[in-house]
Amino acid sequence: MLKDGSVREAEQPYMRGGAHEALDPTELTAKFRANCAFGGWDSDRIDALAAFCAGLFEADDLNGLATFRE
């Protein structure tokens, strides 16, 4: 409610980042890095996980993920 008593409403039909409002690759990478930093990770660890994820389809197994557990 505004000072004059009027009300303004807005509607967002889809959440940003979902199937209907997808993030582009640059935005997705930025979100990934921001979430990792928010979790207390330093840039070296973030870079290492990003590199690991980039090679997932060529990996023999996923055992390397254990490196990133706290």
C-alpha cells in the first residue's frame, strides 16, 4: 500500500530460471558461481568444480565429486 492508500499489483507468471523463463548460459554460470561463493567457497574451489562439471560426460565415473564434499 502506498502513502496515498492506493495499491499497485504486479504479476509474474513464471519464476525466472524455470522452463518458461530459462537463464542463458552466462546467467546460469553466474548464478552457479554466486551460489558457491555464498556457501563460502573460494574461487579456486569454484573453478575446480566448474571444470569437473564441464567434463562429466567424458568422465569414467563420478568419484571425483567426493573431492567437493565438506
